[in-house]
Amino acid sequence: MSRKISGGCLCGAVKFVVNDSFDKFYFCHCIQCRKVSGSSHASNLFTTTEHIKWLSGLDKTVRFDHKEGEFTKVFCSQCGSGLPYKSLSSESLIVPAGSLDEEPSLAPQAQIFCSEKVDWFTAGISAPKNSRYESSD
Ligand SMILES: [Zn+2]
Ligand SMILES: [Zn+2]
């Protein structure tokens, strides 16, 4: 039996557990992921749908399927947090890594759609690192 990881949204309405048996872990720099995440990239784990168990709040989730191309976002209708969703074209379950409460065993394996990556991502990861909002120095 694999380890189980709990997850959910920021407001606490939606909760799930997922098996820590992910096949892939990618940072995606495509423009769609940038827009829906509001950040430089999405951090997505991939598994299959039988590995998730929803504990609460499934009725609070909203699914957006982009009208062209394969792009989906599922989020909490109360707080907007990104949540796991089933791919339209397969049995894949895509899990936004930030929705997990604990670290997955798998580390990121690749960054994809780097042709669409913003320069401020590269600048940001090499910027000074403060432990809180501002440096206390
Ligand atoms: Zn929520
Ligand atoms: Zn993407």
C-alpha cells in the first residue's frame, strides 16, 4: 500500500487524499498555465483517477474547460484554489502540487513549454531569499 497524502483548498471546503504514487511531475510554463495560476508556471503531478478519494466539498468545485485545445482548470468556488482534475482525453488525474498538504516523494522531472517561459521566472529563482515577507537584516 502506498503512502497517502492529504490535500485541499485554502478555505478548507474541499478535502481529498491521494496515493503518493505519481508518474510525472512537471513545471509547465505555457501561457494557459501562467494565466490560470496567476504565476510564472503551474506545478503539476500526474497519476490516474483511481488514486484519489474526495473527502469533502466536491460540490464546491468548478471545472473550466478551455474551448480550444486541451486545457482544464478545476478550482474551489469559495477560495479559488486549484484542485485535482481528470484529463478530458484520458484517465490521467492532474494534481496541482500546491494543493497537497505534504511533500510528494517524486521531485520535479522536467520543465515543459519552456519556449513560453517568462524571463522573470529565471530572474526570480536567483533573487535574494528572505525567510519572510521582507529581509529582517
Ligand atoms: Zn476553498
Ligand atoms: Zn501549461
